[in-house]
Amino acid sequence: MSVDQLSQGRKEEMAEVSNTAKTPQGPIQAADGPRPYHCTPTLLAAQALPLLGHMHPPFIHIMDEIKEGLRYMFQTESPYTLMISGTGHAGMEAAVANLLEPGEKIIVGVNGIWGERVADLAGRYQGDVVQLKADAGKTFSVAELKAAVAQHKPAILFLVQGESSTGTHQALGDGLGEACRAAGTLLVVDTVASLGGVPLFADKWGVDAIYSGSQKCLSGPPGAAPFFMSQRAVDKLKGRKTKPATYNLDLNLIADYWGWFKPQRSYHHTGVVSTFYAMREALAIVGEEGLQAMWARHLAAHQLLWEGLGELGLEPYVADPKDRLVTVNTIKVPEGVDWAALSKDAMDTYAVEIAGGLGPSLGKVWRVGVMGFNARPMAVEQVLVAFRRGLVKQGWKQPAAAGKSEL
Ligand SMILES: *Cc1c(COP(=O)(O)O)cnc(C)c1O
């Protein structure tokens, strides 16, 4: 092959790269999509380090540091934290499969697709599922949750803190944990879209089990699910009459890989070594920034986003301001606007991802994530620019009632 041919091949290769990789890190802004756009750069570097053996003492040390970092993340003194090898769904399944025995009652708060999935999942593990429903875009009052717990005395009350399909934030304090305790109920919470973005206090609120994901507010690669259990939850796990119907996610076995009950480790599965490197780095970054500062940064980015959206005449899908989730923002698609065309234009022009709705909000909203590495003014401004251009392109005129200047 001549040098000319070589360089021609190189040019084609580069053309291919620039067609697919729009910016060095790929498109901006994950709403709640499956791809972890904008992974924190140092996490990518951590992931590229040489692989240690999954039972090798230096790797066990990394796992121990992860447990410690998670205790801070969850705001708990409980020794029972770990990463499930798998995405948020693996955390979800681990929580249900290990804490619910066949025939036991579980109340599932359903106000979007995540509650729906947990209701489905609990049925597969032969739970007696009671669905507590709220309209999409609404949350449950603590009073109604307490009343449902007192009435049914379920083994589990399951709630989603950040419903990313509709953009709602479920309140978990105000004595809900105590009410669950009094009824012999375990309080289990999905924080996949919210952990690190909004306040969470596992011990103070009396939460018994929590799972999350690595690729949302922790801005990591997908593949590890932060997980927590209270002493009460562990007592339930150890006292089960039946084995969990999943081997892969049996926490009695996974616990011995993470050293929950005794210092020596035993093999259950191969931990996702590179993803754990990235998670240890992510947790170190959280420690450096501090949770309070991290929550404040997310809130500020959310406020900046809504300031800009308001100026464009766009409105929130979630009616009650106290129910609005900081990390996943749902924006009403105005009449006469083609949401998909706007999203496509944002991607084609700016490599900015503006997700559409999911489940009950499909076709009604755009969803914009303000999460982790993207919860900063630059990323927010880029999204606003993309919205402005997309709306202008479609000739959309904001209602005069908004009282703002025309686009
Ligand atoms: C993304 C998400 C999940 C699922 O997480 P995966 O990592 O895709 O398995 C679960 N719950 C909520 C609230 C989410 O936003």
C-alpha cells in the first residue's frame, strides 16, 4: 500500500469518526436515556486502568472504599451497602426478590413507569401486589401513604423518589419511616434518577432499602447499582423462610462477596471490575464536592433551566412546584409543535439530546436531565439554545399571555 493510499484510508476513517462522534465525548445531555452521555472524564480514565482480579486483595480494598462512599451517599451508618453488578433494574430486582417472600403483601406507589415495572416484578416473585395509583405528574401525600400502610400492613411499601418518566419528586420524610416501622413494613425506595441530585437521608427518614444507578447523577458508565439495606431489612433477609427465587441476585450470597457479615470473601459472581473503578472515583468526587454542594448545584442548574424555558414561553408538565423533580425536567410540548422534530434538530445541530416522554408522558413532554456532570450552566445553556432554535424553526409563537418578547 502506498503512502497516498494509506493517508486516503486515514481520511476515510476520520470522516467516519466525525460523522459518528459529534464531540469528543459524544452528545450532550442525558435525560434518562440508556446511554451515559458526558461521563465525568476522570471516571473514563479510571475505567481504563489495568484489570485486577475480582477476588484480589487490592480489588477487595476498592470494594471496601465503595461501601464507605455509599454510606456517605445514602447518609447512613448501616454497614450494609454495596454495588450490585448490573444496571438500575438489577438493583430493583434485588430489592424485591430478597425482601418479599411469596404470598406477602407489597404496596407499590404507581405514578409512572417505574412503579408499573415494580408491580409487574413483584407479581413475578409471587407477591400480593397492591397498586396505589396517582395520576402521571402527581405524587402521593405522606398522609395517604401512612393510611395505606396502616390499612394493609404490607411487608413492603415501595416508592420512587424521582419518577423520571413524569418528572416528579416523591416526599419521603414526615414520619413515613416511623409509620412503616409501626406496621412492620419495610420502606423500599428507587433513587436511580435522584441519588446525588436531591437530598436523601436513609437513616433519618427510616428507609430500609434503596437502589440506584451508576449512569444518572453519578455520571458514570452503566453497569453498577448502588444498594443499601437497613438492619431491619437485613434481619428480614436472614430470616427468610424461602430462598430468593433468583440465584444471580441473592443478597445472602452477594453479601459474602462484599463482606457484609464476615471479613473473609467468597466468590458469588465476578464483580464488574472496570465499572467499580469508575464508581469508586465517582464517589471520591462526591466526597470532595460534598453532598450539600452537589444538591445545591443541581438545584441551581434546574432553576437556570426553568428561567430560560419560561422566557421561551414553555411550561412545566408537573403542576405543583413542590412535586417537580430537579434532576429530570418534564416540559409540556405546546400545541402545534412537533416534539420529535425539535429533538432531532437539537441532536443534528448541536449534538444535544432532548428526550421525549416515556410511558404516560409519551408525546406530551420533552425530558431534560440535569444530572451529575451536566448539572452546570454551560450544559443548561446549550439545551436552551437548542430549544430556542427548534421552536423558531417550527414558527412557534409563544402565547401573548406569557408577556414576554417574541422569539
Ligand atoms: C433509569 C431508571 C431506572 C432503570 O435504570 P437502568 O439503569 O436503565 O436499569 C429505574 N428507575 C428510575 C427512576 C430510572 O430513572
